[in-house]
Amino acid sequence: MYPIKRRFYYDSNGHIFFETNVYGETTIEQEIATFKPLSERNRDTFDVLELPYGAYAEDFAQCNGYRVNPETQELEFSYPDPNATEPQEPVYQKPLTEQLKETQQA
């Protein structure tokens, strides 16, 4: 059985413009040839982050946005402020699940 993976295609600003769930041994090059949003772009203008399927499931369930930090090439999340009365600009940060682990280890 092949592992299931999740791929995030993002531009130089960290904006994720395409996501796929990968079953089997599909390569990035195969996906670029298959999916129009990827094949229409110059390959030098985007990168790919690959995670195991189910990674950060709790963060995805709680967030109101996510992106890839172009400097660290890691996923960052924005979470809603339960006390906010008006819409706010997203503030991206490390996944809360990672922050919690770091706090517990300290």
C-alpha cells in the first residue's frame, strides 16, 4: 500500500494556489503535466510543500487561513480571534499544535 500525501503548490509570496492529495507514486512532474493551474505556470515561479496526509488536522480544522512561509518553507496558520467583533487581517504563525508541544516540553 502506498502512503497518502498532501502537496501544496505555492508562489514566492507563500500563497498556496493549488493543493492535491497524492495516492501512490505520482510525481510532481506528473501533476504539473496533468493539472492546468500548474501546467500554465512557469515552473521557476513556484515551489511545492509535501506533508503526510492528516498532518496538522487539528490546525486545519481550527484555522481561518494558511500559507507557506517562503523563508522557512513551513506551513503557517491564521486562527480566528473569538473576541473579535469585526473581521481582521490574518496573522500567520506556527501551527498551534506545534506551539503546544513546545510549551509542554519547556
